[in-house]
Amino acid sequence: MAGGPPGDAYASIRTRADPRFTRAGADLWHDLHIQAPDAALGVTAAVPALQGKARVRVPPGTQPGSVLRVEGRGLPRYGGHGRGSLNLTVIPDIPRQLSVRQRQLYEQLRAEDAGTRSTAGGSREPDAPRSGRRMAAGPDGRPAAGRGLLIFASVLLLVTGVVNLVGGIAAISSSQILITSAHSVTGGLRAWGWVMAILGAVQLLAAAGVWAGSQPARWLAVAAVGLTAVGQMFFIPAYPFWSLLIIVADAVALWGLCAHGSRGHPGAA
């Protein structure tokens, strides 16, 4: 009305949905489709993000419905306090048609899997469902919890490997550091020195492989740590403090190696 007080102007804002994502507050959700062998063996995948692409590491043995979280790749939080997460629901794609060679490989895998899961009486025990497992990942896409355990275990492997290698070399050379208590060691000191030196070298190699994410190196480390702990038991009469300390470190490293892959918090996909 002419001459009346000024009114208010209203603007209606509509946001266009991105078909690649589902939004939940500042977090984004995306279905990550991978091949079944990649879920079993692990793979590094490129996934869409708001700005370009993000690379995420899918760990070996990932189950359908597992969630990988990439911090800081979601929407800006209200009030300017950082950004949300990009949550990836892992969906292994099962092939609908198989070639003759693929069918043979899958049948061979099924036969081997049935053998490993058979009980002494010949019956099969079904696997417990592990879907829906939630695994956090850092900005580089690596699962944070499991990767942290392996780094911790590899550091312990490195420390105990150096101690065993140095102690073994000292025993082989009849160093004065060890020769004073040689009579307390069960068996020959030089023989046990060779054993501990070899196990120490194996531990160092396994530590490097575990740090690099090698699955065979992880199981080699499990075997080396177990043998090292048994070997240190024979040195307890001569060096009770150091031997027990190394055995405890081996036990903690063994826990870190075996706990990786079973860590995760259940979450909805």
C-alpha cells in the first residue's frame, strides 16, 4: 500500500539432491560396490566425494554391510565446526554369470572352505554373521582401529626382534655380558644363541611386512612371536627380568596381530 510501512521479503531456497549420496546431517552416505574377491583379499578403491575423489582402503575379509568412515569428507557442520564424514556401505557384487574357469575356481574355493570349517566329526559349523560392522578410516582411507593395532604390533616386533638378534649374537660370540650366566641356560648357549638370532631376524622382516600391510607377513609374525616366547622361557633361569619382559611384549604383540580384523563397532548400514 502506498505510504504504508515496508514489508518483508521471503526467499525460498531449494537444494538439488546429489544422486550419489544420501545425507544425514553433515554426514554423507554412499554405497560402495566392489567385487567379491576384492572383499576377501582387500582393495584400494576410488570413491566419489564432494570435491573430486577419495581413496579408501577396504581391508581383507570385509563383510557385506560393513561401513567405512572417511573423516572430514562430508558437508560443513552448522556453525563452522569442521566437516562431517563420508560413510561408505560396502556391497560386494556377486557375479550372475560365470565363465567355465570362474566356476571351477569358485567350486575349488567352496571345497577348501568346507574342509577348513569341518569339525572332527565331519559336520560343518556355520559361520557367525559379521555383517554391519563399522570401521573408521582416517583421511587417507585406511581403517584406523585395525591399522593402529598392526602398527603397535609391528613396533613391538621391531623392539623384541632387535633384542633377540643382539642377544643371540652375543651368545654365539660368548660375550662377557652373557657368559657369566651361561651355566643357568638349559642346553648349549651357542645353540640357543643361533635360535634367538634367527628368530630375531625373522621378527625384523615380519615387522617390516606387517607395517606394509602384508597378510602373509602377519601370520609369519604370529609364528615367530610364539616361538620367541617359548625360546625365552629357557633363558628365565639366567635372565628372569629381561626374559619375562620379552615374553610379555611378545604376548601383547600376538594380541595385536590376532585382534586385527575382529575390531569394529556395529552400526546400521
